[in-house]
Amino acid sequence: MSGEGHINGSSIVDTAILLAEEAGWRNVRLRAVADRLGVSMAEVAARYRDLDAVADAWFERARQAMLAPPPDGFDTMPPPERLHLLLMRWFDALAPHRAVTGQMLGEKLYLSHPHHWVPMIFNLSRLVNWLRDAARLDATGRRRQMEEIGLTMLFLATLAVWRHDESAGQADTRACLRRQLARADRRMGWLWGGAPAAKRP
């Protein structure tokens, strides 16, 4: 196997995604990934413990895209605009393989995979906390808890639309996210800005 010793995690993820585009995520086998790359299964196992870990690495790419350096003027944007920019970075990063991403999520939620549920909950909580930090949301105590719950619900509602979004430029997802953020701003603007939304400049 000529590629042995030279494989990296990104190549494994990319190859698994390509195989999933051909046959579906549920039908991807790590031995097929190894064969496609021309390496041993041991090489793949040294980097990912199982296929779910490969999926986690795919989602990690979206988190890194979300956390990339913000544009000029980001700090002066209203909180909903900051959140919109960050979340659309996350969705945009996964969009090239939306169907496969949806299949990954389905596998994580599959009834016979309860061992995936708890890690998924913690991963979602971790994502929301990174989102809050990147968006400069610094509430503490009870306000922070309410903020986290609101952002989690907002994210999941938008994710449900995104999974089936075939509109140009993800227009449906963007519109859904703006609606969710506007609703959240009416309900939680006092959390984001320290005062009711109507009183903020």
C-alpha cells in the first residue's frame, strides 16, 4: 500500500464523504476508505476510532469555519447580526455535502445507537458555548442559561430547515435564521444587550 504512513485525517474525512455521496453514510465502511486511499485499516484506526469519529471531524470543520477571524466592524454589529454571520458560516461549511451531513445526524439519532446520544448533546452544548463566545455574548448566571437555551432552540429550528434547503444560496435557511433571530431578539434582547431591545441604539 503505497500511501501508508502518509495519510492524514483530512484525507480520511474527504474520502468517507465521497464514498457516502456514492452509497450513503450508513453504507460507508472504514475498510473501503482505507482501500480507496491505498492504506491499511490500522492507518485509519490510528486517526479515527470509528465512523462516528469521522463524522465528528466533519462537523469540526464547520466549527472552525464559524470561528475564523471576523470581518471588520463585527464588534459594532447588533448581536442578531453577529449570530447570523457566525451560524451561516457553520451552515455554509457543510452545504457542499448537505445530504450526507443529514445522514450523519440521522445515524447519531438512530434508536439503536444510544451511545451516540450523550456525546451529541455535549457537542451541541459545546457548539452553542463557542457561538456565544464568538458572538461576544457575555451574560452570566441565570441570564446565560436562558441565552444558551434560546440559542440551542434557534439553532435546531434552523438546522431542520437547512437539512432540506435546495434554494439558491441557501436563501431559505438564511430567511429562517433571520426570523428565528428576530423572534429571539424580541424575547431575549435584554439578555444580549443588557437592556430591552427597543432601548438599544
